[in-house]
Amino acid sequence: MTLDLAAVYRDLHEHPELSFQEHRTAGIVAEALTSFGLIVTTGIGRTGVVGVLENGAGPTVLLRADMDGLPVLEVTGLPYASTARGTDHEGNDMPVMHACGHDVHVTCLLGATERLVADRASWSGTLIALFQPAEEWGGGAEAMVADGLYDRVPKPDIVLGQHVAPFPAGFAGVHAGVAMAAADSLSVRLHGTGGHGSRPETTVDPVYLAASTTVRLQGIVARELAATDAAVVTVGQIHAGTKSNIIPAEATLGLSVRSFDETVRTKVLAAIERIAKAEAAASGAPREPEITFEESFPLTVNEPAATERTAAALRRALGEQRVIDPGLVSGSEDVGVLATAAGAPLVYWFLGGADPSLFGDALATGRMPDDIPSNHSPFFAPLIEPTLDVGVAALVAAAREWLDSTEA
Ligand SMILES: [Zn+2]
Ligand SMILES: [Zn+2]
């Protein structure tokens, strides 16, 4: 049997599922991997699926795809556009769309696995095809590791994966070293003492506390980091109160933090905690603030030597001019968790998915088009081919670079 990858892709695209609810997708994946002859384990980290093919002595190579969609209403107008709805973790009814292209990742990994199985006489080693839930929450990879992933499947010698991106289909992009930002979102619950708006002396005002904390937090990047270090501290939410003449009992701040270096990240997060506690103490708050980490993505770091070796294999497979260096990307990923937990190097690359004809004017005008929908856009619509073809070829080439060759 050979999978019709375009049909698999259209079906997945039409039936996206929210994070940790990828039951239908996981079922399709498990069935395909079983039909290829892999040993399949389901339900790792709730909806994660892993297929293992032990094919003689040699290195263990892990290929990773993520499976979840996003709460976005699709407006691409494609014949296979999603009309799916889902219930988010707070119980809200939501539209669901594969707006980040994880359907491309699932399809390409199924295609690559089928091809590697068909060519198994020409290589030896162990192949792991891993399909991860909930990348969009930053919790899926961690959930699989916490659920005993590496007690249930062999630890890999290398972790490889790819993400579709809005540059021309037919191209791949890989950057050695720190490739994507770390992202942390956290909420800070500040406690005061409520009372009448006319008598502030009987209260501890959490609105005033929230305001002073917000201002002071901006001093972290401005006054505590070196000029050569970069980070972002954004207070994106302030919630407090119900009426203008009532001083509320508490206020909540929602923060988003981006950083490109683990030392800087640790320093910024520690400074946030220090400032929140100190401002609460300065207000005479009845209790220390509660700081809750919500989504967390580590730095995505491509191990330099492994990246050079993999990039050379990608250039041989796709063509010398078709592998670019996209530089540092400000988005975030949790694929690194799978590599760190195994003590293995990571190589994670980008796969072009946009219609190359849209870039024609860029050559003439010297300007990149800014109307090409990016990931998370309701218009995001990767070109099926050559995207799938190149995505499969890239995974196969990268895997074969690390598996032993039995060819003379
Ligand atoms: Zn995404
Ligand atoms: Zn994504």
C-alpha cells in the first residue's frame, strides 16, 4: 500500500482537533504506522503516538511531528477548508483550524516513514516516528516525556523535525545554534484588601499595586539586562474590579516573556518574581502574590555540528540553492524538550509552504511580499505540492544521514 499523501493531507486539514484532543488524528496515525509494520504505542502524554522500527544495529533516529490545530475560524475558501468546532480547556465552543500547518507535519512524517520502511534493506538502525499532541500549548512534548516516553521507546541519538513556514514551497531553511526564542506566559495574582472607594485607608488597593508592579516590571529589560542581551517583558492583561466605587480584593496580571538565552531567561523570570513580591510588600499586601506559569516553551537550539551534517544532507536531497539560513526566528517550539530529555542533539528546520509565484514581484521590487498569510492566520493555506513532496524528501534525507547505510 502506498498512501495518497495529498488525500491524507486534505482529510487532516478538514478535521483539525484542539490541543490534547487529537483523538481522530492519533487514530489515523496509529493505523498507518501499524500497516507499515511498526510497533505502535498510543496514548503517550494523553494523545501522543509513537511507532518504532528496529532494523538491525545502528543509531536510533527520532522523527517528530506535532498534531494539534488552533482555535481559529478558517477563511481560506479551500474546498477542503475546516468547518470543525471544538471545546477549549475552559469549556468554550471554538472554531478549529490547522492554522499552523501541523497537518503538513503529520502527512510528511507518515510519507517519510512509509518510504523508510520500503527502503529498509538499504539502512540499519532504529527508526522512531513520534506524533506529539499539544505543541500550541507548549505542553505536549513535556506530557509525553512525563508519561515515560523514553521508558517505552528507545532513547534516540538524534531528534529531527520540521515546521512549515510562509516562504516558497520547494525550499527548506535551517539555522545552527539558537534557532527559536524561549517563551513563557505567566499570571501574577496580587492580593489586597477590598473596601469602599471612598475610604482607601481601610483597604490595600490591588489596582494601585497592579499599576506600580506593571511599571516596575519594565525596568527589568531597561535596567537589569546588558545592552547586548535581548528579552521582551509584556504585560498583556490586567484584570481587577467590578465597579468604580469599590476597591477590589485582588488584581491579576498576565505576562508574556521572550528570551534568546537561558541565562537571560532565568534572570528575567527571577526578577519578575522578586518585583511582584517586593511591590506587594511595599503595598502592605495581606498575602504574597501567586505566580502561575501557563505556557512555557524552551529555547530551540540546533546543535551546530549535527545541524551542519543534516543541512548538507538536505542540500544534496533538495538542491544546493534550496536550503537557506532563515536566521533566528522569534516564534517558539517545544520540540527541544524531546531532545533534552534524551540527552540527544536536535536539528529542526523550516519547510517552505507558500506559493512560489507570489514571490515573483519580490525580485522586481526588491521587497518581500507582506500579504502572504503566515502561520496562525485564518488565511494560512500551504500549497499541497511541492510542499508535501519536499517535506517527505527532507525527512527521509535527514534520517538516512544518521542511520547506517548498508549500501556498498
Ligand atoms: Zn503554531
Ligand atoms: Zn506550529
